[in-house]
Amino acid sequence: FLRVTDVSKWYGDEQVLDEVSFEMDRGDVTVLIGPSGSGKSTMLRCVNRLAEAQEGSIALDGEEVLAPDTDVDELRREVGMVFQSFNLFAHLTATGNVALGPRRVLGLSEDEARDRAAAQLERVGLGDQLDSYPAELSGGQQQRVGIARALAMEPKLMLFDEPTSALDPELIGEVLEVMRGLVEEGMTMLVVTHEMSFARAVADEVVFLDDGRVVERGPPEQLFERPERERTGRFLERIA
Ligand code: ATP
Ligand code: MG
């Protein structure tokens, strides 16, 4: 469903992705882990063309994402992204934030967009906060609005870039709980996270990136319990 093949990327002279390959079936959850600067965010951003890979192939549902004639707006409708910082509009309510994309990008009517937003906010457990402004919500609630906003576009793939890293520890659980719910619904998800217990519980495959390269990948039981590479073991010890 998503096939990343030998993707390389440079910023100027600096190579940040070096022949990265992995693939996902529909409904799979893949977790990308690795040290700071290893290229995790860059890899995600290449999938929705927020960053341009110079070499390799990324096929999504049989279509080449990196082709020059790819409709990038359509690609970004199909691929939802959730960031570490929630990036909500402060002057819009939860409903307003979630309805914006369906209204502006999908062209739904005001009423349709608000109905869809309400449904997605219910889905992330915020049915009682439809009219709250971001400043009235906790970080965990704001991030759940961020997830609802991505879901409202009915994406076929969801990218998560450290969705809980900006949260106080006591708020992380509610966001992971929403993500687990999406996993159960069969959403295809590519997730950068340092939450190893989450990765262990839901990942079909864990990909360990270091210095732009895939050092090792495999099912979480294998990668966490019996890493084949010494480098993987050292990284896991450090973050445990
Ligand atoms: P972190 O865990 O800190 O988020 P990461 O694994 O997500 O790190 P990236 O953000 O993908 O790493 O960065 C990979 C490398 O690319 C780093 O050396 C970074 O400095 C560099 N880089 C990222 N974005 C840019 C940019 N827009 N211009 C130049 N260099 C960049
Ligand atoms: Mg990053």
C-alpha cells in the first residue's frame, strides 16, 4: 500500500536520507524510531511532499508520489499529518478548526463541514468541547483536535510526527488512546514516536533509522527483544 524504495535526500551537501526502504500494507502501523537528526521527520515529510526526495520511489496505493506530475494538493488530502506542535488556529473553536479543511479544501457546505467536524471530534472523545477555543483546552485535548482535523479529510494514510512529545506526561495517555482506537479501526499509520510501549503494543513493524539509513527493521518483539544490530541495542538502552 505504501512502498518506499531507496529514498535518498540531501539538504545542500548534507545527505539526510540514504536509500531508505520499507513497505506497509493497508491497515499496517509502522513506527519509525531513531536518534535526533536521523531523518525521521524528513522521511515522513517526503511521503506527503512537504520535503522533496531527490532519489528513489514512494508508491502510495500504486501511484508514484515522487513523479513530477503528482497532484500535491490531492496527495495531501489523502495523507493526513499530525505534528508535535498542534498548530491550531487560536481564533477558531475546535469545530471551526476541524471544519476548515472540509469547507475550504473539499468544498463542503458550512453545515456539512460542521457536522463532519462534530463527528470527528466525537471520534477523538471531544464531543463535549465542540465550541471550546484552543486556549480553553489542555495540550492533550488540543492534540486530539489536531487528529480530528486530519481525520476530517478522510485520509487513506495518517502520518504522526512525535504527536505526544510536546505534552505533559499525564496528557500523553489520552492521545495514545485515540491513536490506538484508530489502529483498531484499521487506519494505516506511519508514526514517529519515542513511546516504546505504544510501539510494542500496536506496531506491525518498527524501523530504526540512524544517520539517514535504515539500520534495522522488524516486528516490535524482534527489534526490541532481540535486535540484530549492536547499534539498535545501544539506542534502545539509551531511551529505555
Ligand atoms: P528529531 O528527533 O530531532 O525530530 P529527526 O530524526 O526528525 O530528528 P530530521 O528533522 O529529519 O531528523 O533531520 C534530519 C537532518 O536533516 C538533520 O541533520 C537536520 O539538521 C537536517 N534538516 C532537516 N530539515 C532541514 C531543512 N529544512 N534544511 C536543512 N537541513 C535540514
Ligand atoms: Mg523530527
